[in-house]
Amino acid sequence: MELPLFRHVSVTRTNQSTLVSLVDSINLNSYPAYITFDSNFDESEIVEMSHSIANHLSKNGTRYKLPFPLYLITNLAYDNHLLLIEKSTSSLPKYFKVSRRNPNQRELQILKRINILREQIEAIPVNKILEAIKTRSKNNRLLKEQSKRLDFYETITQKLGL
Amino acid sequence: MGNDKNTKLGAFKDIENLYGPPINKGHDNLARQSEFSLYNFLEREESRLRKIELFCGHKVKTLEDFDQTPTILENQKRMLEAFENSLIDNMLNQNANIHQHLKHIFNKTMKLK
């Protein structure tokens, strides 16, 4: 059973060509992960690779935020509103940074329960739900604006004694 | 001063010996913390996943199936239109309060009698 702790995936010159399969090898339903790029890559190469990762994830409908996040570690100001980007590994959430060791019997029992929950979440179309939440939030914002306008008109009519 | 203090505290040395050397609790606590950190993390993780499952699997689905926002928006739109129409009608009327108030303001600023 996989412990839901951070996995490190490093992109180097040797595995650059198999970037897509490298990303596919990360099981984001089981554990969070972060991708780092080798220091000998150019800025343009890193941006290109980040772009191809983002494209691949969105094309395949991979869930990279829920239940476990996938981070890109880069100093560049690359932002395509799709990926979670951090400047260094130290700025990654501490929640998933726990020292790894063999789980004991009690911990294994919790892990079993976690696995069942993972399978249940896997069956849910999380990406669709995130989209639904986005549209719902837009509607709620519209509702707030309209309510504000309605309230304004009501106070005006009250003050004018209409 | 330091020697004086030592001689004064000398009487308590025998009592101190009875209790033995101080126990270093800090090291034990650290070991315990690292022992339980994984267990605590797994417990928190279980509750986090349970919440995600409850939210995405049940709550959002119910909200999607029985979404009231479009109906409320439609109702509000109708009410807004009605309010705007009534306001415009009242403003266009020559005897409207707003005209009286505007007349008063203009007369005051232009000093007309």
C-alpha cells in the first residue's frame, strides 16, 4: 500500500524525451508528487516542457489537484492557470512532508481505509465537479450583484416614497 | 557573591541527591513525536479524503440536481425590470418628488425667488 506522501520526479536530459510517460507514471490517485527540472535546462526548454505537461494533463483529464496535488518546481514566472507551481521544494505544503518509514499494524489499518476512500474518489469525475463549482461560483457572483442592485432600488423607492 | 550562594545552597545538596540526576525528557519527546507523526498524518489524511468524498460525491451532486440559482436569477431579473420601469415612470411625471427637490436645489443655488 502506497503512503500518501510526496514523490519526487526529476526531469533530466536522459529522460526528457519520455516526459509524457514520466508524467503518466505518477499515480495522482494515490500520492502527491512534484516535478523538478535539471539545472542545465534553458528557461525556454523548461517553459516548453511545462506547457507540454499542462497540455498532456488537460488532454487526458488527469486530476492533478484533487485528491492529491502535482507541483512543478521552477524559478520561472511561468503561469498557465493549470498547474500548481512553486519556486522551491521548501515552499511545498508541509502537510505531505512526513518522514517515511514502514507503517505498523495500526497505521496499516488506517491505510486500508484510506485506500477504500481513494477508490471511491477515483470513481467521482472530480474535474467535472471542479468545473461545476466554477460555473456555480460565477452564478453566485451574478446573484450577489443583482441583489445589490435590487437593494439599491428598494431603498430609493422607499426614500422617494413611491 | 557566587561562593556565598553555593555555601547557602549547600544544605539542599543532600535533598537533591535523593532525587538523582535530572531526567532528559526532551529527547524522549522528540522520539515519540517522530513515532506518532506518521500515525497522526494518516488519521488526518483519512478525514481529509472522507471530506473530499462527501463534498464531491454527495453535496455537489445534490446541488447540481436541485440547483435553484437560475430560477432565483430569473426572478430577480423580473423584479429589477419592474423596479426600473416604475422608477422611470415616476421620474418622468412632472409632479414627481424628484422634480420638486431639483427645483428647490436649482432655485437655491441660482438665488431665484
